[in-house]
Amino acid sequence: MVEVSQHTLVPEHRLVDDDEIDALLAEYDISRTDLPKIKRTDPALPDEAATGDVVRIERDSRTTDRAVVHRLVIE
Amino acid sequence: MSTNATPKEIGAIDFGLMNPEEYRDMSATKIITADTYDDDGYPIDMGLMDPRLGVIDPGLECKTCGQHSGSCNGHFGHIELAAPVIHVGFTKLIRRLLRGTCRECSRLLLDEHERDEFAERLQRARDLDDDVNDVTKAAIRQARKADRCPYCGEEQYDVQHEKPTTYYEVQDVLAAEYPQLIAEAMQPDEEEDRPATSPQELADATDIELSRINDILGGEFRPREESREAIERALDVDLSEEDLNKLMPSDIRDWFEAIPDEDVEVLGINAERSRPEWMILTVLPVPPVTARPSITLDNGQRSEDDLTHKLVDIIRINQRFMENREAGAPQLIIEDLWELLQYHVTTFMDNEISGTPPARHRSGRPLKTLSQRLKGKEGRFRGSLSGKRVNFSARTVISPDPTLSLNEVGVPERVAREMTQTMNVNEQNIEEARQYVRNGSEAHPGANRVIRPDGKVMKILDQAKEELAERIEPGWQVQRHLSDGDIVIFNRQPSLHRMSIMAHEVVVMPYKTFRLNTTVCPPYNADFDGDEMNMHALQNEEARAEARVLMRVQEQILSPRFGENIIGAIQDHVSGTYLLTHDDPEMGGLPRFNETQALDLLRATGVDTLPDDDGTDEQGRPYWTGRTIFSELLPSALDLEFTSSTGDRVAIDDGALVEGTIDEDAVGAFGGEIVDTIVKQYSETRARVFINEVASLAMRAIMHFGFSIGIDDESISDAAEAQIDESMENAYERVQELIDTYENDDLESLPGRTVDETLEMKIMQTLGKARDSAGDIADEHFDDDNPAVIMAESGARGSMLNLTQMAACVGQQAVRGERINRGYEDRTLSHFKPGDLSAEAHGFVEDSYRSGLTPREFFFHAMGGREGLVDTAVRTSKSGYLQRRLINALSELETQYDGTVRDTSDNIVQFEFGEDNTSPVKVSSSDDNEIDVDEIADRVLAAEFEDEGEEFAGAQATNLSESADDRMDRDRPSSPIDVPEVGDD
């Protein structure tokens, strides 16, 4: 089996702990469900990700060096 | 809007069902008679045209609100239905509710645990913006599985829906011929090896008394549920039969009334706003007469609206229903009338229901009822709301006018006289206003109407204009003609990007076309082969200010698509600047101009004094070079260095062009370096002036040199012709060699290709090279002053490939990326032998456009050309639709003040706009994409310490609008505030 998360083109997906989520939600004054979504079945997700978790994706960007996105894991 | 009406703000819109009590409350009157007008032509009280429902005849007063026709919107009435009927719009939802709730206690057929689970899923679907219907459908599916109600234990039956508005319960009942069925089952069956059953045995097996059994067998007693099941078990027979039990609307209403609020919530219905029983109508709202006006025909007869006809039908049946019921008519007749009432109410709302014959007019035309008014292309939404016709708009053919500023639009006087701007008269402008009125509506800067302070509108007629002018006082309004300097919105379809709609300043002109500066063709994608454009005159100060600040052409010079200028020099402008600034030793170096010529070149620009001369000629007269003249247009402190597409270095030092030729990369639309830099470092106004002046100078220059192209400009010498022929000969030989090798089976296939494909590829390659070498030979022959070469080199129009095709060889024609292979069996045309693989048999055009094509070549060329034509046609429609869908998907996204990009339901799409919070038009567009902080700092500091006494030359207008802006400063970079944004890091 190929481990897609190891591929150079797949950006880092990291699970975010609750404190960090709270800070994030407070910063933008949003609820979890307002975040962009990612499917639980997405192969790029870490195995332990469960529905309702938030992942932090840090990817290379054409305009900035690094772009950070948070996504809510849905079923 | 009338002036005395208070504008109201819409706080919220609720969609839901309406409580019948609310209908009755808001109803102006109950309608009981189907008649409309009495013999004298007056509307009948409590009839369909009751004066309380509003007024349509001018002069009459509304009995409800007291207003006259025009200001009274009309008022709803109501009809009390004799019996409840089903609302066609909700048949699916009614079916769902019938299937999902208990027939006895009306509760949702889910136990508390399941119910809570679905309620939770529903909430989640709402939070995640998923389809709520998926959850409610699943809940109904689950509820249907229950055989008995989890609360009252009642057995549940399946509900059948017969479209459009009939519902049945499917019940199992005792079959009519049960005695026969039982007797048959008691007979011995030899095939199945079953012995006969005696009544005694049956009685023992079923615990039923023998006498009962005998009664049952005799058909005198119908066994009850338990006994029936016992007999069925004992004899292994099925005694049941399906029976359809029709559910009357009144039954359904009773059923729904008992559904608890909490239960409908799980089905996505807010019970507070929409009780399910409201889907069964007991009272019908009657639309106001203003929604169904009757027309008086020429012969004085009244013709009623389709809706009125339908309402007449409903009231007639409603009355008959009531009369029959009161008279105690048999159930069958009552049911028939009920169905008829249902039909009329159904078709009143929707007359295009499948399975129901549409209600027709006497003439046989189907009636246009409520749903038909809204649906479809001509319906209220697509036809009347999205597709509104607008006032104050004009459309005509466009044509070019290089003397206009790019900010301007030439408006024909006829259009200007039709379109008006409202002038609020006060002490300052009263004389001006009177003059407009005195001029009347026929002369150009005139006026069409005046409005008195009390709101009365008066047309300005030729006879009364003088008199009217004297009556004008402050506080009046004058609708004057559109005139020079007004701002209007200009648009060309398809409006694919925001630069398709820009604001222009009006210049009123004779003749009948809109005139525009040629430099605004790229953003509109316009040309002058018959294109038409639309103009909209703005009608209030706010709109005019907004248009001037945000939408004026000069504010759109930079395209948000790629962050560089989309407006700049095009076509002849580029050729002109190229000729003016090109240093070609063969053509006598840089072009030189004497004083008269130099002044003539700069005549249409804001430059009115010549710079120091560049030297003197043999007679001692001073001369100026083209570069010096071009430099006059540049801001005096501009420093810039870049490489043009031809690879030449272009250097501008302190506002002087010291090296390089100005071509498309310098001043052209789509990313001309100098234009781009001026917008970013100076201002939009400076860039507008620059583009205007470059265009004027270039036109003067190209007229000075003279620029034309003819057939002789593509002809080449006999020597070159011979050379080309020779190289063609060589190519043919090589192709023949390839074919020979192939036919001898000696051709080695390329990796991943068959031998056939390899041969095709190699032939194509060889012929491609042949054309290129022919082109090279021709190129060598052409001088640098050849017009086609100048245009290709400067980027004005055309390419060297075009020139090659004109002068040397058109080359291989292709269909679907291959040489031409279609036509007859094994050959393309009957001129060739079958299996001929040669170049000329498969669409190679050896001739040039100038020399002319042979008939066969022409035919192949047409094949290739047709494919190109079809391709573009298909591509534009495909990509247009794709773009439309993309725009519809993205149009609601908005950048918020916190920097996030969100959709309308506040979902975050991007945490930072474009991941870097940077607007493409504000960012430096130099190739390495680096921001030169030192350079910006120097510029800001210089601006800070610059002495302000300097008077700059040429700030005054070249065109009308050029003087209309105080931001214009020829030579000073923009203030620190306008410095392009650098970003945080």
C-alpha cells in the first residue's frame, strides 16, 4: 500500500488539540461547522482522525510560502 | 415611487404555510357570489369584483384603503370552502406525513430514542449545510417500517397516493368468498398428500365452537381477526384481500391536527409557522382585482382574467356542494361534487398537473393560472424580475474615435436628447435650468420635463417652453438632456469580467453611433465590425459618484485577473511607437525630426514646448530623435529597465528613454511595462494621460512615416523562390525515402508507437521542418522595414508564421491532429492512387498564400479551416457555460473585514484572501516578483522633500475630461498612502 501522506505533493495534515481549536474559533468568531470541511475518508488524513476533529493543513503556496488552512473532519 | 411614501425596510422573510385564520383576518371581504358586475356595470358586493378588493378603473376609490387606482395595491378576499380540499403544492409532503404518522394517535411512528436521533441528525445537517431532505426522508423511511404505533399500539396500513390529490389506505380485509376458500382447503389434496379436514377437526385446531365453524362455512358469520388468523394457520390458506379505503381531505385534516408539534419538528417543519393541517385548505384566499384585472374590449364587452374565470368555477361548485349537502343528497353525489371542487382548486393553483386535464377557456386554450404566471422563461421570476427592461438605457453600433480620451464615450445627439439627468433647481443654477427649459426638448442641451415641488410632472412643449422657463423656481426639478461631462455606464455583452461594464464621461456628438477610444477595445473585447453596446444614464447623485470613483475606465486599467494593465496601446499604436523609437542602422539609425515635424508629432498631446534638441543637421538646423519625443510623454523622474520580448534591453533613466525600442511589451495592452509601472507608481490619472498621449503620438508618428501593406510586400526574389523550391524538393525526397523504408518493412517504430504511426510522425516532422526552412529563407529575404515584419516584431499584429505562410509555404493541413486521411477508400481524393502516402496526397500545401493554392491544396486547406471554425464555435459555447457555472458558484463569496473569505452562510472558504491577503492589482508585477523596499522608500522620501513650487508642463487636458481631475500631476509619484501594498512580512 502506498502511504499517500508521505508523498511530496501531499501537504502536512495535523490533528489540532482542543485548546488550539478554541483559540482558532475565538479568533474568527465562528463555530466549528463554519470551517471548511474534509471527508473522514480522505486518504491524506492521519488514521486517528475522527468525525468532528479539526485538522491543520500547511501547504506550499504560489503567493505566500506557506498557507495554513483548518478543516473540520466530517463523515 | 411616489414622493410621500415612507420607504420601508424588510426585516426578514419567512417561508411557511399560512394559518387559515390569518387568511380570514387579512381578508377584505368574504366572497359568496360568482357574479362580477350587475346589469349597470357596477361590481356586485361580495362578488369577485367587490370594490373592497381594490380598484382598477381610474377615478374610483378603493373601499378598503380609500386610495385610487395606481396607489392601491389591492386587498385579498376569501372564499369559505364548503369542504376541505388538498393543496396541490403539498401533495408529496402530505403523503410523507400520512405514511410516517399513526392513523390513530397521529404521533410520528418512531420511538423516543429514534426520534431524538433523527432530530440530532437534522440539526447536524443544518449546521453542516447538508441537504435537510436526506434526513427527513430517512426518518420517514424508518417510520414506515413500523407495523404498529409505538405509543398506542394501533396497527398501521400502507398509504397509497393516486396523483394528484387522492390518498388511499391499503387494508387487509376478509375476502368476500371466504366460505369457498375454507371449504376448498378442507378438501383432501392427493397431489400434496393432504388428508381431508372435517369441521370437527377444524374446530379443535382453532379453538372455535363447531356451530360457529358451521356458520362460517355457511357464510352466515364473518370470522373476526383472531379466528380468521387461527383458521388461516390451521388450514394454511390466505383468507385476506386488499381493500383500498379512500382518505377524504377532512379525515386527513383531522389526522394532521393531532400531530404533536415535537413530532413535525423531526420532519424539518417548524410547527409554530406551519402546522401540517394548514396544507388542507378550508378557506381559499381570493387575489385582489389588481392581480387579475378585467379588460374592456372595443365593443364595450368586459373580458375577465383567467384567474377570475377559475374563481367563478370554484364559487359555483362550492355553492352547489353546500346546497346538495343541506338538501341531504346521497353520499355518491356529495363525493362527486367534492372531487369537482378539488379539481377546480387544484387547477386554480396549477393548471399543468400531469394526470389531470387542464382547465380550458371557452376557446379551448388552457387557462393561465397561478403557477403558470410564475414558472418558466416568461414567468414572473425569469421574465419579469431577472429579465427586467430598464429605462434610461440606449443601444447602438460602436465606432472608433482616436480623438476621445479613453475615459470618454461619444454619444449621438439623438440619444442625448432622449436620456435625461434630473437637475435640482436652486438659486445657483436657476438661470442654467431656465436656459435648458427655454431650449426645449428639440434642441440639444435642452430639457424634456420639469417636476414641480408637489410632484406634478410637466412635459416641455415647444409652444409653452418660454412661459414654463419663467415659472421655474428653486425646489423644482428639471430633467435636462444628457450633456458633455455627465457620467454614464457603458457595457458590451457578454459581460464576462468586471471591465465589461465601465463608466465613461459623455461627449455629445453628431451621427448615430457610440464613439470610443480604440484603447478600450481590449477590456470590452470590442471591435467595429458591427458591434453594438449599451449605455445607461445614472439617475442619482450617489450612483454618479460611485460610478466616477469606482467604475471609470481609468480605474480599471489594471486587470484583477493578472494584476497588470489591460488597457494600453494596440495595433497601429504599437507599430507607431516602434517606428518612432526603433534604432536600425540600415534605416539610417534613429528617426530624426526637424522642429515642424516634432511639434506636429506632439500636437495632440499635452506637451507644448520642445525639449533641448539632440543636435543639428548638415544645414545647422536642430533635430530631435524619436526617443526624445517619446520621452516627453514619460513622467520626468521615471526610472525603469526591462527586457522586451525581442530580447532588447529597454532603459528609461530619469524620464528619458535612453535605450531600446518601445514595443508591445512596453506600452501594449495586457501587461505593457511602462503603463503598468506608471499606474502603480504614479496614479491612474497619470496612466490614463500617458495612454491617451501614447495613442495620439503613435498615430501621428505612423502617419509621418506612412504605413501600408500590399501584396508586393510579401513577394520574394526569384533566387529565394528557387532556394525554397530546392528545400521543398529535398523534403519530398526525404518523405519518399521514409515511405520506401516503410514499404520495405525496414522502418523502425518509435517507442510506444506502431510502424504506421511512426511513419506519419516522421513525415509530419519532415514537412514541418520543410516549412520552417522555407520560412527562414523568406525571412532572410525580408528587410526590417517590411511592414509585416515590423508588425510581427513589435507585437502589433501577426507573427512570423503568418508571414511565412503568406510568402513561402502554407504547410501541412491537419484534421484532428493528423495529416488529412479522409475522403475516398484508401485515398483522400480521386486525383491520387489508392494507398498513396506522399505529402501532396495528404494535405501538404507547398504553395504560399501569395502564389496561390492549387485546387487540391485549396480543398485540403478548407478542410483544416473548417475544423478550426467548428472548434472555436464549440469551445466558446462550452467554456462560456463553464465560466457561467463557476461564476454562479463563486458570486456570493465576499471578503470580510477580518480578512476571511466567506459565503453567505458564513462558512469560511479562505482564512486569508488569496492565502496572502493581497490584491493582485496592488502587487508588483516584475518577473522575479520581488518588492524593492529600498526603491519604494527612496520614492516616498523624495516625494516628501520635493519642493512643491514646480509647475508641471502639460497638466492641462488633451481631451475634454483630462482637466476634470485634480489628482493629476504629470511628474510626481503618488503620495505615500497610495504606495502599493507590501504586506506584513
